[in-house]
Amino acid sequence: MNGNSIRITHHFDDCRDKKDNFLLDLSVSGHADYLVTGDDDLLTLNPFYGIQIVSYRTFQDFLSAN
């Protein structure tokens, strides 16, 4: 199995649910293009520092179209 480690370089406190901030930290530090979630507290932040925060359905539709 292969994997990458992500060095956390950013720390955010933007999410209404403070327990979700680590996902923002990981996404930005890891240079993610998308954060796929069903969490409304995260979805309301879309876009976030150039990262598209989308539902599974929206991401699935995007993949099907491309």
C-alpha cells in the first residue's frame, strides 16, 4: 500500500463545528482540489481557499461529466 503524509502547515478555526477544522487544515495543507462531505457546517464554507467543498452527489456528477 502506498500513501502520503501531509505536514500540517495551516490551522483554521472557520467551521461552526470546531471538531471539523482539522479537515480544513488537512485539505489546505495537502493542496486538495476537493473536500467531499455531507456535513453542512463544511459545505457552507464552499469554496475555501480555492478548495471546492461539495457533497458526494455533486462530486459524482462532476466525475460523470468529465
